[in-house]
Amino acid sequence: MAKGFNKGPAMGGGGMMQQLQKLQQQMAEAQAKLAEETVSATAGGGAIKVTMTGDQKCKSVEISPEFLKDADAEMLQDMVLSAVNMALDESRALQEKLMGPLAGGLPF
């Protein structure tokens, strides 16, 4: 057997493990930040406002009382649905912004 042949992963494996641990810590920090950051979207000219966290949890839905005077149920449902979907898109974009660079650090 060649000299040093059996030393394999024990020599360089520690660096890889440290990189993975560091990446894991960075991901946990980014996820915690996402849970705190919020994005908002509006529909109906601002009559409906939805606020969502970066980890896609809805924090609030605000409906203008003025909008309710003239809106029917179907219109209200459409506006709320539209605002929720826009807020989800914003939240996903924030998530990509914060988590995307970390995916580039994966050693696979």
C-alpha cells in the first residue's frame, strides 16, 4: 500500500464540516431574520392591505371602511385574494434575497 494512502477523509474532512456548520448557522440566522421582516401589498388602490413576514406568515389584513360601503362580497374576496398573492410574491422575493446567496455556498 502506498504511503499515506489510508489517511483519506480524516485529513481534509474537518474543513468541510466547519464549512457546513458555518453555513447552517448562517441559514438559521437568515431564517430568523425572515421571520421578523415584513412586506406589504395593496389592492384596490390601497383599499386592501396585506402584511406578511418573510417566512410567509400573514400578519395583518386591513380593509378600508370606505371600500366596504360600495363593495360587494365577490369584489371584496377578489381584492383580498389579489393582495394576499402579491404579498406572498413579495415575501418569496425577500426570502430569495436573503437565502439565495447561502445556497451558493453549498459544497455539492
